[in-house]
Amino acid sequence: MAESFTVPYKISLPEGIRASAVLRIRGLVPHNASRFYVNLLCSEAQDANAALHFNPRMDTSEVVFNSKKQGAWGIEERGHGVPFYRGQPFEVLLITSEDGFKVVVGDSEYHLFRHRMPLASVRLLEVGGDVQLESVRIF
């Protein structure tokens, strides 16, 4: 059986994150899952700015992308379709570029979320919600 991480899972990124970094997240969507999230936060504070909020929602059949600055959410973006299925494993790559976060699910590019705040401000990766987290790697 695969290793499982406690959710919410947080990993500090004291050096920030650079363009060309790859974050690989593997897990399983539980049979009763409603939604889960991956956040790239700018601090460990309770209401931290979020450079990226990636939120697959099985309950509403959508994937929402957003950012949060000074306590206010920005304009939501939605991916096309939902490439996550209850009871199924998944692999997500978040590939950072000068332009934004390229999100790859499985073997397919899913969405490009353009940066709304400096990439250098990211200090924390957080994964939570209805998900069995098996691995998080940063390359």
C-alpha cells in the first residue's frame, strides 16, 4: 500500500519557488469526496495571500483556480471538464513558468493560471480537503 500523508499537508518553502520548478502531487480521490485543494501561499499566516488556489470540486463537477490578495479572492477561472474521479488515483504537475502555473493532470496539459502576484512571494504549499495524499515532490 502507498504511503499516505496527513491532510491538510503543509510544506514550507523558505527559499520561495522559482520559474521552471515542478511540483508533483499524487493521491487518490476518496469515493465520498466533495472537493480538495492545493494552495501556494505567501506566508503561514491564517489569512495569507494565495498565489494559486487549485480546487477540484467533484460535488459541482468543476475545477476552480483563483488567487487571494489582502483577504479578497480574485476572479475565478475554471478548467475544462473535471479530470478527477471518485475512487481513482491521480497525478498533478504544477509547472512554474515566467507566465504562470501550468497544470498538467495525468498526461494532458489542463490549464494555465497566469501569475497574479510575484512567484518569489510563495512560501508554503498546502494540500487539503477530501483527498488521500500519497506523495508531494518538488523538483
